[in-house]
Amino acid sequence: MDAATTATLLHSVADGVATVVISHPAKRNAMTAAMWRRLPELLSGFAADPAVRVLVLTGAGETFCAGADISALTGGEDQQALAVAAEEALAAFPKPTLAAVRGYCVGGGSQLAAACDLRFAEEGASFGVTPARLGIVYPASSTRRLTALVGPAVAKYLLFSAELIDAEHALRAGFLNELLAPGQLDKRIREFTRILASRSQLTQAAAKEFADGLRDRDAHWAAQAAGSGDTAEGVTAFLERRTPVFTWSAGQDTAGPPPVKGTAR
């Protein structure tokens, strides 16, 4: 069987959490053109699904993603354009996103991880941004996103050298939010996504836009808050010492998310 036919994006939804698994075992979960094209389609469906409150992106087995499938780069299809489209769709996803990383997170893998809101990794993971090994110009939007995440000095270090860094270095640089001991990543992801799924989606959606530097939507979010009932429910639940039941969801935001500007994160 051709290795490309085994390349796919597995997906499931349970307890408010959508999980997308990058699966291409023959190539350390490298992304094919078909996989890049498929990711925005999946994300669009999950964004519209009221049962989905959080999205987790991870890799099958012991590797997150070793980048783009290099063997396909000379096939005439513009994989970089497909990768950027997938990255931007992930960055614009209106609900919290979390990359769960084991093993290699390199090239396109780091590109996808950086587009997530949060990144948790297991000790032993490796990270790298490697276009300089191939003479590829890294996309401007991806460069800005990486720079916003780790700062200009670290971004230049990664892009200039194409060297891999270990998980401890990635944590110090600000690329990672949490670093877990071996065997603890899945447990922590379950715990943390359960927390995220219990919180106000209204708060999360507005905070995501504001933190990403998107402007001119203050009045929009004030109107959403005024009409949602989430604030009243949160205060009442606090006073009654019970768990709040928030009802606002991204599907109620009739204006939808603003256009992606390529400068988020």
C-alpha cells in the first residue's frame, strides 16, 4: 500500500472536546497536501458544532508532526499555500485550541502548534522551524506568529539555524505553556480540557480576540455580554456556591469571527 494512503487526520468528539490526530506513521506524521486541505474543513465543522467547546491537536503514537511530506514538495502542488491556509484556519478557530506534543514537532508541525492557543508537551519532545535547510522562505504570517510567541531573538535563532531545541528550551522560550513528565501528558490534557469546557465560552472567545491583537470589536463583545446571561449566571452561581451553567456559544455570535489578519499570536 502506498504510504500516502495511510496518511489521514483522525477525529473524534467526547465531553465537549474535539480531538484531531495527525496520523501518517510511515513519515513521522508528516502532513501531505490532502491532510493540509482537510484540516480547514474539519475545523469549520467543529466551529459550528455546539457540542464542541475545546479542540485538541495531537499526533499519533510518539510523534506530533515532523513537518510537511518533503517527498511531495516537487509534485507541482503548492504545499506552502496549503499549509498557510490550514495554519490560519487553526489560528482563527473561535474556541480554545491546545496542541498536545510528544516527540518531534518540526517544520509544519511547529507551524501548527504555534497556531494553537496553548501548547503542552511531554519531556523528550523536540521542536524546530526548519525552512533554512531547504531554502524555503518561511511565510510572513507564520514568522510574525512565531515572533509574537517567543520574541524576535528566539524566532531568529530558530529560523536562521533550523536547529532543533529540546522541550526544556521550548518551555523557557515561551513556546510551551506546560511541560509534563513522561506518561503524564494525556492525564493533564484530560484535566485541563475539562476545566476549559466548564468555563464561559463568551469570556474565552472575547479574550482570544483581544489577546491576539484584533481591534474594533469592543462594542460587539459588550453587546454579546449584555445579551448572553452568562454574567448573571456566573455571579449567581458564585453566590450560591454551585457550578455555573453557561449557555452562550460561538454559534450565537451572528457577526462571526473577524477576518484573519495574519498577525495573531
